[in-house]
Amino acid sequence: MMSKNLESTSMRDLLCASLGESDVGRQVSVCGWVAKRREHGEHLAFLDVRDHSGIIQAVVDGSVDVRSEYVVRVSGTVTRRPEGTVNDKLATGSVELTDCVVEVLASAEPPPFQLDDRVDIDEQVRLKYRYLDLRRDHMQRNLRLRAVVNGALRRAMDAQGFCEVETPLLWAPTPEGSREFVVPSRLQPGEFYVLPQSPQIAKQLLMVGGFDRYYQIARCMRDEDLRADRQFEFSQLDIEASFVDQDDVLGFVSVAVLDAAEAATGVRPEEIPSMTWAEALDRYGTDKPDLRFEMLLHDLSDVFAATEVKAFSAPTVKALRVSGGASFSRARLDELTDYAKGLGAKGLAWFRITDEGLDSPLAKFLNETERAAIASVDGAQVGDIVFCVADEYTGACHVLGAVRSALGSPPVGEGPHRYVWVTEFPLFEGVDENGNLQAAHHPFTMPHPDDMDLIDTDPLKVRSRAYDLVLNGWELGSGSVRIHRADIQSRVFRALGISEEEAESRFGFLLGAFKYGAPPHAGFAFGIDRLVAIFAGEENIREVIAYPKTQSGADLMTGAPKSVAPKVMRELRITVAPKGS
RNA sequence: GGACCUGUGGUGCAGCUCGGAGUGCACGCCGCCCUGUCAAGGCGGAGGUCGCGGGUUCAAAUCCCGUCAGGUCCGCCA
């Protein structure tokens, strides 16, 4: 409950829902919106007055000319409700305002949708009238929760000696990574700024600049397709520190996240465990494991090493037991098979465990040993089902991991909050169209000290000092120890197929800065939208953002994006090519 | 770039398979009645280009094609 001196203004004494029995007898004024009017003839009317704190009932002698959502100031006497009229469903239900004077501060048309939380309104309508949607308890709660989280994060970073520095929104284009929003320059027509995908370079330069502990709640923009957990704009807690190693950073971030969790939920989570990327992939089939449920992946590659069965002749065979899954209908299994195929699998084998043995179209092709292995996966019992995917290692893990998640993952709002650090990500992943290795994180990520020799001999085996923070299967954020030594950076660039000239043109100012004394440094960034969404039990980050965009990038309230005046276009010397060109 | 789902008075739904008059329900809105309600109650009323365009048909909310908008997912997000 907020302190009362913050509630009082020249127009009101306190918030509606802060009224209670201790206020009985006080003469007070409250301000808010009319949530409901109940009239009983010309002698008596009830007004539910709502502000963001909640509702107080005002009793008016005589009729009152107000409608829903009128803005009113109500002055009256706090009175204990008469015997038998207490409303247990209302926080203020034991009192009411009597002898009320109602001032209409603004009239209001009926809103396009009801502002109580009784029905789910179509999001299209909510977003068009977001200012009304925000008046609802649901959005009030979410955005205020977000403010609590932001506050806790700031306090945690301040307390750890971090200095908040703001970095530019207008930055230089970088021909790397995700698509950037482009901003044309008026003073230098034909030249462009971009909005930052993250303050990555800026914060590393702060390290060179001697700010050994930097943080910022940073707005970041990426011009990539939107999803339930992705918007063009998002906020991240951005951190970088000097003279540190990986464990220092994990410590800083853990404190911030656990403080935020405690502030948001009232419960401080356990210390955050960690696992390596290799473990996560092997046991959970993903680099963002959801630890709320078990259902681990099991490896049957050895059993099927010399199998006769074509469907299983692959480098890796992974198996997943689903408790009680034998009752899955054939339609459900076909659906899952299609899902697996959609993810690139050749198929999804399933084996119902029954009293008579394995029930599966494939069972008759398996030999005794193979059947026994499947029937005992993960302690399988009659009534369970075992899924198998045979493929190369990574693919098999990913597909079965996705099946695990589809079958086991509880809704966002359910179950405990299970954080986990995933460490030792590979330094490189795959190759681009020119046959060059690609950086898994970014090209300034420090290779694992034990794997330095592999950079030239077996680069895909090189682990890195990169790490992710995962909560309930959602990637909250990632970070790494950065390369601060020119010799290591050259080796990595060489492995990535980046020439000295190219490095100079793309990252020149960063590498140039490093020549003047770069401290060893490391950092992290995690998405506040996702963190708050999980705290709020929301599947969708739009629910914790005041003015989000739709999936096609539109703002239904403002109509953005829109064309700009011809004068502006001329000034920028920009013409738009016709459609289809 | 692709797959799937949704679009019906202001709001939430049903109707759509199997074509037959804009049919129904709940909330909201407007008017009247009502002195203890609180999802108030009673009576009456208004409100619709069934997203849009085309096709099939004697006849389309319903079937077909296209398109727009919203959503979920794949690709994408170093």
C-alpha cells in the first residue's frame, strides 16, 4: 500500500481504495471515474468511483446526472456501512462515502468496450483504444508491476556500484546481425543513422573509457518479424563491467534478477543454477531449457548403432518418455509427427508401452535388444509412450526437445519460476553462403581458454565464454566475456573469414579504441519485457507494454507507420519506389 | 517468404458441416419505474453493408476464389 502523502493533491485527499474503517468519520474528497451508477428512484443513488487503486462506493441522496466513465470529484463523509450491506467482494466494502457532493470534472461518452475485467476484449479493439484499455485493472497491474521491476533492477545495480550511462539512439549502421531501423539524415541527405539493436559497441567503449561498471535500462530496436515474445522495441537491462570474469557477471546479474523477482513476487528465488550448453542440448534438446518439468531426452544411439531398421539408421537416436502418453489418439500422434517434420525431422517414431509390449507401426521391425531398450527408456511403464527421433545429433536433440516442450510445458502463469544459466555456448555455429564460419553470439566473444588451440583446427568444437539466462524456457538474455586482446581477436576474425580491411571498415572504431588500452571486460543484457511478462503470468509481452505494435508492425491507435509530408521527403531527398519494383 | 486460426449491432458469443427472409443469447446503450444496491432489479426501445471484392446458385453470414485486418507458429531475431 502506498503512503498516503503521495495520494493527496489539491483536488483529492487520498485514493479510493485506501479508504477503510480507520477513516470512519473523516470528511474526504476522492477523484476518479464512474465505474457504475445504480439509481433507486429519485431519492437514492450509488456511485462506484474508481481510480487506479480500486473502487469506493459513494451514496448520493437523490438522483445524480453522471454516466459510466464520467470523471468526478466526490466529497463526502467516510461512514461504516449499515448492518447487512457490507460487500466482501470489495476491498473497501465495509465503508462508503455518504452525504456526497459530486462534481463532474469531465463527461464521457460510453466506452467502446466495458472496462471491467469480466470479458476478454478482442486485442484489435483494445489496441485501438489503448488509453481506455490502460484504465482497466489488468493493465494497471501489469504496468505498475513493470515499474516495480525496473525500480528493483536500478537499485540492485546502483547498490553493486554500477553507473547508469545513457547511450545514443542515433547510431551508425553496422552491416551485421539483425535488421536495423534506418533514420535518414536531414543535414546530410543520403546518409543514415540506425536505431541500435543494442548498445553493444557503445558499452564496450565505455569500458575503454574507464566506466568499469556500467548499466542502463536501454531501449533497443530490431526490424525483425514480431511474435508473442518479440516487439520492434524492447527494453533490456544492459550491463558491462571491467576487470571481471564470467562468474563476476553472473553474480551481478543474479543479484539484479533475484531482487527484481523478490520485488515482483514477494518471494526470493533460490540461487540460480547453471548447466553447460552441451548439457542443455543433450538433456533438454534446447539451449533454453524449461526446468519446471522433467521429461529428459535419452540417448539410444548405441543401441541402434548397427540397426537394420532404416528409420533408425542415423548417427543419433534420441528418445523421450511421456508419462501416460499411451492414451494419445492416432490423430494426436499424427499431429505431433507433422510438427516434428515441420521442424526438419524425417519422422517421429512412437511406441505405446502396453501389457503386450510395444504398440507401434515400427515395433515389428525392431530386434529384441532394440525393443527392450525402448521399453525401458527413462523407467518407462505400461501406459507411457516413447518418442524417438533419429537424425544427426543436433537435429535429433532439437526436434525431440521441441516435442518435449509442446507436450510438457505448462502455461506461463503456472508452476515455479525456474531460472538457469546456460554457459559455454559454442563460439561458432554453421557456415554462411560463402562457406565462412558464423559467430554464434558476436565476433567479440572470448573463446573458452581450454579451446584456444581448436580455433584453427576444429572451430565448431570451440566453446566460448558466452552465457544465457533462461527462465521457464524463455531466453531472458545473453552475454559474454569480450575479447580485449588484439591477437585473439585476429584469430577469431580469421576463422570467421573477416579480412583485416573488412574488420577495419566494420568495427574500426571499436578496434581502434582497443589499441589505447582495453581492460578485460564482460557483460550481459536481458529483456525486461519477457521478465515482467512471466512475473505477470502473461503469454504475450504486449500485455506488459503500454503501446505495443501488432504483428504487422502497426500501431492501431496512432495508425503508424504512415507516410510523411512531401515537404519532409524533399528535404530528406527521399523518393519511394513504386510497389513491386 | 510460408503454414494455420479468427473476422456476425458498441462488446462477448451462437448460427456456418448440411445454402432458404439479419435469426438467437448475454453485456452495454437510450427511455420510464424503483429509498440499500454493489455483475442491482422491473418494463419498454434503438442499434447490422454478417471485414471487403468477385464467383457458383432461383437463393450466400453459410459453398468457392481473391483481398484486407488481427492472432499463433516456421523462416528470421550476430
